[in-house]
Amino acid sequence: MTILPEKLIIVDVEELPSDKRPKYKIGDLILIRPGSDKTVYGFYLKDGMAVIAEILPYRVVGFDYYSPQPIYMIEYKVKRVDKDEYCYVLETSIQLVETDK
């Protein structure tokens, strides 16, 4: 059985609690890696480099009976380096590429 949230409400970054702030910023060069550190998933997501174009924080609605604390999710709109297209990636599927700035 899959449990889905009722809805996702987009919020401003400034509205997020300090411990839920985005890890990355617009303009960061990143590596897209399907899954997370512990689990490989996201077969629909292709590996590759990208640049963060937009930060989209959401508050998840509908899990109040599981957690009394609000649940937040950070999604990034990224511009792929290898193609002229954008995609949306969750924070858990991003690794920062260190550059000499």
C-alpha cells in the first residue's frame, strides 16, 4: 500500500524552519544521482551534471496523523549540462560539484 500526501503547498524559502533550509543555491553546479546515500531509486532520473535554476520548497499536507511536526520537501529545477532541457530533482538526489570560485 502506498500512502500519498493530500497535497503539496509551495512556500517561500523564508518561511522554512532554520533546520529545513535548502542545502544548495541557485547557480550551484551539481551532479544528479538517482536515489539517496542509502538507497538507489528514481530509475526515471538520469545521472549527469546540471546547474540549479530554481528552488521549490513545499509543505506536505496530509501526514499529520504520522507526525505532528510539519513535513517539508525541497525540490530543485535544474538545467542539464548535456541537454537543452530542465528537470526537477529532490534534494536527496543532488551532490554538489566543488569548483574553484
